[in-house]
Amino acid sequence: MYNFNIHLNTNIHFGKGQINKLGKDIIKYTDRLLLVYGGGSIKKNGIYHAIVAELNKYGIHFEELAGVDPNPRIESVREGIKLCRENNLGGVLAVGGGSSIDCSKVIAAGVKYEGDPWDLVLDRKKVVDALPIFTVLTLSATGSEMNSGAVISNMTTNQKLGTGMPGITLPKASVLDPEYTYTVPAKQTAAGTADIISHTFENYFTNVEGGYLQARFAEAILKTCFHYGPIACQEPDNYEARANLMWASSWAINGLISGGTANNWSVHPMEHELSAYYDVTHGVGLAILTPHWMRYVLNDATLDNFVDYGVNVWGIDPSMDKYDIANKAIDMTQDFFCKDLNIPASLTELGINEEYFQVMAQHAAKVKGGSIQGFVNLEVEDIVNIYKAAL
């Protein structure tokens, strides 16, 4: 295990009715903020009105940026920065899932930057300051409510890239009320569950030795998702399922399981290209690609990692042949995504063909310095082969 630093300083308010803690946290930093959200669902389900009441209670003025897309666009970031500057706003409150939160993080950093905010996405080192960020989570998926990362899309250049700096773009406070996820449709719940699982996989499948505790943490998160994901899809108002998924979302990607062990992620950069070219729902793309990536990287050197996964997470008989365990675990993973979560099994079902695979693979490799140097190093042609296997 290598040396690492971890910065977890978000004030988390978890549970029913915790929205009444939000105003007290915000007023410590500002009484003027930008309220950022996606569609109109938060007005239909009452969350918007609860937030407005809380802000009014503390005399907090707010302007609104609505309509943030599921893959948040740089155009929304630019509009948010403009609103903050024109109205002298001192903070950003995101309401929603990762899209609204990610957009808010780059808005907050962009207000403190003189150039175009896309510069901050292309080079995260330019993120040196930001307005205070607050979140109210309504979708368990990205974990953005408890980390510094943000992913923004530029559809004019077919790019979807991550940015953010530890501490600087970390939310000051986040409200996590599982009841706020009751109205999330089954398809979005499934995609969010797949995203949590993928975050965990990216940290769990590592060739860095010595991270025994991190691996056991990861296995607990995976088992939680495999158990509660289908329940939340079938019983949307099951508090226990929603609460466990919400907490798993935060801890899958806040640094707990990556510190000291994680290398470059593999499936995420490949999926980001799918979203950039086809505007694919992130969790759906991850669920389709992941089993094919697993089969592609399974070899003598990685076998024991997959055996641990099969035995510890899926409960497969450890006395079986190791390759049988590994392949069964991969099959069970794919079946879970397709049958238990009802996510499409192939890229073809999404209307995707091979047209852009070569350029997508080149972009994915370029983002990672010429190749994806993760659990197993992937060159451009390896990435193309995984895309083709997923058709």
C-alpha cells in the first residue's frame, strides 16, 4: 500500500427531515446563493418547497439555474457563473444527483477564475479557489455529495472530462434524506446503482498489493448494492433500501476505498466516450461495458482478484476451479445488471454501432496519457475490442 492523503470534511446530515439543518450551515458562509437543479421533479415532489422554506427561514436570497442536463454541459456552467457574478452570489446550492452537483462545483470554481470555465475541465490544476458548495441529494449514484470531483460534457467537441481539486470543490455540507429518492424512477435507480458498483469496482480491482482493509470495505459496498438495488427498484418507498444505497453511494468514491491502492480507472474513461458521442446514461453505459472489460482482463495475473470477488461477494464455492469461479462471478455480474436491474445488455440495444469506436478509443487513451494504465493496461486496440464485445 502506498502513501496517501484523504480529505473528508463535508458536514453530512443523513436521514429523515434533515433539510432543517441546511440553512444553519449555509448562513455561516453566505446569505446569497445560486440554486442549481435539473428538471421540474423537485417542484412536483415537494423538495423544492422544503428548500425554499429553509432558505427563507434564514433570510438567504437565491437565484435559480434550472434545467441542468443528466450529462451536465459546459453551457450550463457558463450560465451559472454569469448569474453568480451579476447577482453578487456567494455560494452554490445543488439539488439533485451528480449532474447538478458536478455542474455546481465547476460554477463555484469558475466564478473565481477569469478565463473560460472549460479551461478548468481541461486542466484541473487551474482550480485554485471556489465559492462554498452545498448539496441536497435526490439520487444515489455519483457520490459527488461527499467528494471534490466533477464531470462536465462539451458536446461541441465530443468531450466528457473530470475535474475538481481536493478541499476546494468539496461540498461544505450535504443533506442526505433517503425519502428524497422515493420518486426516482426504477430506470434511474438502476443506473445509479450500477454507477455505485462501478465506482467500487474501479477501486477494488487493483494491482497494488497490501490494501486488505480497503478490499473488504469495497466488498461490503458491493454486497449492499447487489442486495438493495433491486429492492429499491421494485419498492421505491422502501426506506431501508434507499438509505443503504444512499450511504453506499457516498462511501464508494469519497476516498475510503481508494486511498493507498487505486490506480487509473479503466471502465469510466471508456464510458465517458459513450456519453460524449451518444449522450448515454452514465450508469447504463458502465453496466454494459463492465462485464466485457472483466472478461477481457481476466488472465493468470488477475485471476486471484476475480476469485476473491466471486467467493467474498457472490458466495461462490471456493473449492471450485479458479477460472470457473472467476467466469461465474462475471456471468453473475452481467445477469445482475440485465435481469435484476433491467439494464440493456448491449450497445446495440442503445442504437450504437462501430462508427466511432476507433476515435472514441483514441480519446479515452489520450485522456489517460496514451493508454489506460489501470488494473490491466489497455492500448487503443484493446479499448476498441471491448467496445466491439459489448455490441
